[in-house]
Amino acid sequence: MKIICIGRNYAEHAKEMNAQLPTSPLFFMKPESALLRTRDFFYPKFTNDLHYECEIVLKIDKVGKNIQEKFAKTYYSSFSLGIDFTARDLQEKCKKKGLPWEIAKSFDQSAPLSEHWFSINEVKDQIDFELKLNGKSVQKGNSKDMIFSFDNIISYVSKYVTLKRGDLIFTGTPSGVGAVKIGDNLKASLMGKEILNLNIR
Ligand code: MG
């Protein structure tokens, strides 16, 4: 399986990163070794500025390539929350030099994922989520603020990359990203239910 991550999918986050709004989805990937399913995240030695990015995650149900947007809904039925951990200091260096982002984004355990999945049928018209750092709200997101919808994303990505059953799509983070340090706790809730609890060790 692979993890596809969308960058700059919320206008307010693009603004806080001093980035231009994308005209088509921007994506990068994390390998399977980035997945973290325990409550403990160990702060990597190679960064001094590790940022959380809380994101809605879609799970792909079946194989597809060149998926038309109008059929995209048939390729997923569940969603959850994850953190796209980012070594911001390394990412800034990569950006300046025009280099790929892998060392900043794709390292081991850089993709903590909740075990709890919601059915897309439970959604009326929008999905809201929230991230708390040490009990204080730091990110509030709503799917209605996404620049590119789930269906847009699936159609676009599948032009380039075949999607397979079990693949995950991190759909971008809202504004409020920030640094964590050892001893911090992150709790994320989706549609009012706390489903991710992570200790930074
Ligand atoms: Mg992200």
C-alpha cells in the first residue's frame, strides 16, 4: 500500500505557509513504513522543528486508474484522521533548493493514523475535525473549506498513479500547524469523537 498526501488544500493553511494557492492538487507520497498505529511517537533526531498537520484520511476500496470525477465516489467508503508529521526545518531547506520533500515528510512513523473509521454514509454534507495540543485547540478543519474535494483529488491523482485497495489519501491540513516537543500530547477528534491520542516521546 501507499500513502498519498495532498499539500495546500486549505486556503488559510497555504496563507500561513506563504504559499500560493494551487490550481491543481499538489501531492507527494509517504511509504508504508511511515504508518504509526501506536500511541507513542518518538521525536526524530534529525529535526529541531517537527510540525503536526492533522488531516482527514480516505481509504481506497478498489483498484483504479484514470478515474473520472463522477465515478470517484465508488472508490472509497470510509475516512479517518491522521497526522502528516513534517520536519519543517528540513522542508524549508528542500523548498529553497527546489529539492524533493521526502526527508521532511516520508520518514518512519511520520503518518500516525487513527484505528477508528467512519462510513462516508454517516456524512450529511461536511466533515469537521479538531486537533488539540496538550488539551488546547490548535487546528479546526472542515471539509467544506478544502480547495480540492475528495473526488477531485482521486480523479487527479489516478491520472498519474494507479490507486489500489488499502491505499490511503491524506487530504491536506487546515491552518494552525505548529511545532511539538518531547512530552507533548496530541488528541484529534472527527465529527465530535476523539479518535487519535498521541504522546510525543
Ligand atoms: Mg499535510
